Amino acid sequence: MFKRLKDCHNFHDFRLLAKSRLPGPIFHYLDGGADDEVTLRRNTAAYESCDLVPNVLAGVKDVDMSVTVMGQKLDMPLFCSPTALQRLFHHDGELGVARASEKHGTMFGVSSLGTTGIEEIAAEISTPKMFQLYFHKDRELTNAMIDRCIAAKFDVLTLTVDTITAGNRERDLKSGFTMPPELTLQSLFSFAMHPVWVANYFLREKYRLPQLDGHIREGSDVSMTVIDYLQKMLDQTMDWSDAEIIAKRWNGQFCLKGIMSVEDAKRAVDIGATGIMVSNHGGRQLDGSRTPFDQLAEIVDAVGDKIDIICDGGITRGTHVLKALSVGAKACSGGKLYLYALAGAGQPGVEKALGNLRHEIERDMKLMGMTSIDQLSRENIRWHQARVE
């Protein structure tokens, strides 16, 4: 098992490093998916359904990997998707990921269930910032988070639309994972075997969810499972009219995360969204759902000229990014691709993980005979079998 950052050359190495550093309940919360985790596994496997066709003798000394997505100029076509509870994985938390993202000139997402506050992030970094909004039953909380992001000059607001109820995350049920974590007879041994994590958790800044401060205590001062939180705190009546109201209140670059159908992609355009993240929540919600990469082409064909499309999830290699961009995505994003690195080594881990992927994308573009992202197209991919369009 890998125990050193310098030994981490790819996604799988970082996963092993994270597994060695985290207590069981924390690792399985990060690592797991819903039900039988079929969709979780297929999210990455889907990229094997097609091959890249390279060109040669193209003069590829200088490569421009930059993209502009939802008005944000990024130095690489991959950014850190917003994820919750980052200080549970490492005490560097969101600030570590933000600094690493800034170093690589890419966007960073902050979650409604983030462990670092909106204002603290805004004061710390100048790289493009995305805030991920959960639509709570407490409308004052939802509106307060939007208004705080406006005041802090966040660049993109992203409404997550695929968590109307919680996925069946059985690993969390088996491990007893809660936020904040609670020691139980079931988990005591695992926590005891990771004294460094325990010391950092209890001796450093107190765990909290600052986006929720002053509104609700659940998940921050009162322990509960993620499943219970999503089911009890989020508003299951949320519909398209609510999304449109949020877009108007925000009045800026607005994205919907969790779009998987052509019909919904068209509705996103109709309400004024400027971006959509084609995503199944990393296989953590509806098991058996289609993968973002498999669904990407028909969504691009329907609305790709009207809205920026991000392929989110399952990415472990630079070639995955190039395949998604070739199909028509403006950029890609992911969570686990940097969270394992955060868990294993904090900010230096995230810097290395993003650096590894950046080098892969640049190398792979050169091997493809491409010098800029806009040269990628479906002409340079071939599907293994006939696709039903």
C-alpha cells in the first residue's frame, strides 16, 4: 500500500494513500456509491467505450490547454467540482483545495455543506469560484447563502438538482458514518488505528458547517447521517419555477448540476442557466442511471450551441478529459479525483493530483497532434460499436 506522496502517480495511488490515512467510516463515505455501486463503477468504465485517433507531424511544441466556461478563463479544461465536508478528510480542507486550484489556474467549488465559510474562501483566493447550492426547506437559509455569495463576489452559482432525496448509501449505514463523526463501538477500533487523523480532528479548528451557522444545527452541532440530512433538510417540492427564481436572484453565471436528460437540458436553457453539469452525483444517488459520458453526446447535440456543458464524474485520466471534450463538453470536473489526494496529503496532495492530470492532458494532446482544445472533435474518436442516436 502506498504511504508516500511521491509514490502517487495516478488516481489509484491517491486512493490507496487516502485509505491508509482515513478511519474506515470516513474513507467509505468518500469512496462509496449507492446501492450496488454499479453506476459508480461504470462512470469511469464508460470512457473505454471509444478510442482516440491521433494525428502526427503536427508541430506540437506549444500546447494551449485553456478554456472559457461560464465566463471563466481556466488554464486547464478540468476543475474541482464542489464537494461537502472536506475538513473531515484533511485539516487543510477547502482552503487547501482552493490554493491548489489557484496554483493550477482552474476553478474551485465550495459546497453548501462545506467546512470553510464563503467569506473566508473569497478572501483567500482569486481563482474562479463556484458555489454549490442545496435547496433547503429553510428558505431564509437558501437565500442567505445566495446573498453571501453575491457579497463575496463568487463567479458561478450552481444549484444541485439530483438530491431531491438521498441515495441509498449502504456503506454509510454499515460503517455508522455521521456528520460530525461519532465514536461508536462499531467504529472505535478504526479511529484508534488512525491516531494522526484523530489528533488533527480534535486538536485543530473545531469542525463546523459555516454556511449553516445561525440557521440550523443539524450536521454541524447535532450529528446525523448524510441520508437523514438530505431527506429531512432539503426541500422535496423544488421544481423548475424555484430554479428560475434562484437564477433571477443570483443574476449571474448560473449552472444546474445533475442534468442527465435532453428534456432537462432544454429546460435549463429556458430558465436562463448559462451552464449545466452532466452528472449523476458520482454514482451516489440513483444506482443504475446512465453515466455522464454516455449521455453527453445527445445533450451536446440538443443544446451545445446554447449553453456551456460540463462533463462531471468518473474522470481518472487525462485521456478521459480529451474524450469528453471531443464529444462536445466545454470542460470537465470531478470530486474524487482531488479528494483522495486531499485525504492522503492535504494541499500538497491536491497540487500533485491536479498537476498529474494537467501533465497527462498536455502530453496526450501532443500525442493526439493537437495544440489547442478547440481542435478536438468527434472526428478524432471512434466508438467500439454502433451507437443508437
